Amino acid sequence: MQKQKIPWLRWLFLLLGVLPPLAGLIYSFLYSIGGTGALSTGWTARYWIELLEEKGFWAALSWSAAIAISVSLLSSGIAIGLVLGWKNRLDRPNWSAIMSLPLFFPPIVAAFIGYQWLSSSGIIARMAFWAGWIQGPEAFPAIVNSPNQLGLVLTLLIFQVPLFVLVSWYHYKEARVSDFQEQASALGATGLQAIRTIAVPILWNRMKPTMVIYGVFLFGAYEIPLVLGQQYPGMLSVFLHQKFKRYDLFDIPVAYAGTFIYALIVLASTLYFFKTLQKEVQNK
Amino acid sequence: MRSLRNGVLGLFAVVFLLFLSYLVVGSMATEWRFPALFPNGYTFHRWEAVLNRTEWALALFYSFLLSAFVSLTCTSIGLLTASGLSRDPLSTLWLRLCYLPYGLSPVLYAYSMQFFYHTTGMAGTWFGVYLAQFILVYPFAVVLFFNYFDEKMHNLEDIAASLGASRWVRLKTVTLPVLRQPLQTVFAQLFLVSWFDYGITSVIGTGQVKTLTLFVYQYIGESDLYYSALASCLLIAPPLFLWLFHRTFALKPSK
């Protein structure tokens, strides 16, 4: 391959792709240590201390991480299970079309639907009412905006799983998993053994990059947690957004400090995971 | 066991079709409260009102224009960038740098860049939102195209070059035709990212740039089920119909 440099493209990329987030990162940091902003009176560490001492921030951070990790892992697990169960059916174009329907639901609409279906006066509650299981909305378990975050997780799963099915179906064909399964059976493995020791590990490894990308997206998810999540402390994006919008202007530098930490976590985790995943791919 | 699996697959189909019909029915319901499973009656007056009100028509039109423009510029500039950077000796570094904005939450990204838009007076304008969305979406384009510029593609281009084709001729007669399918996919994906965006538009647009997603959120905030459902329909319908159209006509083999 002919290596060549096209300098102006490189500058264009740096200008459009790298400079803006970097500038945002630096600006957030400067704002958080009193270097800039309307109320800045000089360098100070008090906003950072305030943030790090706030329980809500740590709660938001851990909620975000917990939900991002669990939803990614669960979606992937469910999707692999479904793909291994349905392999032949997914070949039909109409089924794969149905699986791509969630792509057409923007997060804000997904949040709206999740709310309208899962809240205590929602569609599911009405079905339960007509089935005679509950006497009124107050008898329906609170899963929307509640500390158990069930409504949030369920909505994320419903809209995530079909897309994960498509991705793992692609890997299923690409890695010729069915051929391997057949070979294993020819060598005497039972169907379940072939699935457990061959199909699942192959698909799981191949799904890792997708899990990481979606995990990072979910870590910063905003619209769905805003509508469906626990009100306080909520997930990280929601928590920081509330801080930016609060009437107390001294909350803004604190929010910038949080944004800076968030960005660093995202950056570190993407770089780390891509490095290890790349190595894994190269070793094979 | 088999029937259970088919059941789960069927369940997904039913659930998503129910979601779609829920939005349509909700937008036409006269009254729909607990414990009614179906609305009391149906009315078209909201749809009529919306289609007659210039505010909505303009929102629809401008949202579409914004997303089409974001996607068009990002696809073309992203393609050029990926094609150039993939030949660069430092290509892995460039690709890594793309992930910097790739994973960021749009709303927090928007807050961290807010200042630049306020000082330049671009906050609250359509151009400001365009620029902010462009900056968000552009790395997506580069990442998506990067994979297609592998050794095979470079060899193809090199053959054309050795036969005397200039850069632009190569692009026109080799690269673009080979990438016809991915180009469409990337364009559609970027269009959707922009069309569905709420975080960037709400922060950089400061509420003055009214795209459809903002309408949906506004009505959800007012807990107006009927208008939220209607705005959701308007948000989902254009990409869905384009996709159905594409599936039915464009994907059919030509012979």
C-alpha cells in the first residue's frame, strides 16, 4: 500500500474532530477551578471539593455505571440466546426488518412510550386492572421514577435487545458458528454442549466491542433516564444537567467539574477497552 | 421449547407494532384515561390543527432540512477525511482520537461547548445548532468510513492511479462506486443521529430552535399525551417511510 500524507485533510480533521471536544474539556476544567465564568473570582479548588463531597454525585456516578454495565451485559446475553434459538428464522428478511424497528424510535419517544406503558396508570396497569389483578392505579407497583429503576432498565432493554440481536446474528453468520456447531456434534458433542462451549463463547467475544460502545453510550444516556429514572440523584447526565440549570449560579462550576470527570471516564474506558480488544483480536 | 422461541420473536414484533399503533391512536384519541384500554372516541382535529398551523409545518420542514444538511456535509467530508487519514502513517492515532467525541453524552458535550456559541452569538440560531450537530456527527462519519478504507480499497485505488487516474477521477470512478451501499447506510445513520438529537439542540438552541424532538419533550413535560403522541408520529414517520420505500424498491435486485 502506498503511504501518503495529505496535510490539509489532517488539519481539517484536527480542526473539526479533535479541537472541539478538547476545547470543551479544557474550558470545563478552567471553569471548574475558577479560571473563567461570570462569577469567577480567581483560582479555587472549592467547587471540586464541593462536588467530591456531594453524595448525589457519587450516587449518580454509580447508578450510571451500574445501569450501563448491567443493561449492556443483559442485552448481549438475551440477544445471543435468541439468536441461537432462532437462527433459521432470522434469515427471512421480514424478521430482520422487525428487529430493526427500534432504530426508528428516538430516545425521547422511547422514554415517552416507556412512561405511558409502565407507569401506574399506564397500559400495563390497565391490562392488570381488567384482568382483575389490581383494584386501581395505586395498587400497581411503582417502577417508573422509582428508586428500583426497573422502568428505566426495562425500557432500555426493550429498545436495545432487538439491535443486539441483529449484531449477534451478523456475527453468527460471519464466524460460521453453525459450521462449528455441526463439527462439534459430528465429534460427539450434544447440542447443548456445542452451544455452551462453542457458540456462546464465540459470539460473546465478538459482541464485546458492541457492548463497550453501547455501555459508554448508556453511561451518558440522557433522555430516557430524564423521563423514566429516579428523580434524585438520577443518572449522571441528568444529575449534571440539573446542576447546570439550577438557579444557584455557584452550581455551574461544580457541574463543569462533574462534566470533566465524566469526559475523562469515557475517554479512559474507550481507549482502554479498544486497546485490550485490539490486542485480543491480534492474538487470535 | 420451539414454540416458546417463536413466541418470543413474535412478541417483539407485536410489541413494536403496538408501540407504533399506540402513538397513532394516542394522537387521535378524544379521551384516554385509566382504566380505559381504548380511547372513548377518535378525532382528527389535532392532525388538522397541526397541518394547518405554520409553526408545526415549519418545525417539520426545518428539522428535515437541518438533518439532511448535517448528514450530507458529514457524509461527504467524513468520507474524504477517512480516505485520506487511512493512508496516513499515523492512522491508528487518528482513529483513536475520533473516539474522544464519539462516546460523549451529547447534552454534556453541548454544555462544555456552550460558551463558544454564546460568545459568537450562534447560540439560539439554526446555524449554531447545525454547527454543533456537525461537530457531534462528523467523528461518527469518520469512524464508520474508516473500516471501508482497508488494504483492498487502497489497492484498487492504487491500480487506478498506476493507470494514470488523478485523485478526483479515482474518487469518481473507483471509490464512490465501490462505496455506493455504505454511503447510503452512513447517510441514513447520520441523518437519524441528527433527526433524533435532543441534547445538543436543547442546549445550543437555547429553546429558540424548535426541532420536532423539542416539541415532543415540551408536550411530555406538560403531560399532554395526545400532542406528545402526535409529535412522536411526525418524528418517526419520515425515516420509517423512507426506509420502507428503500426496502421495497431500491433493494430489489435490478435483474
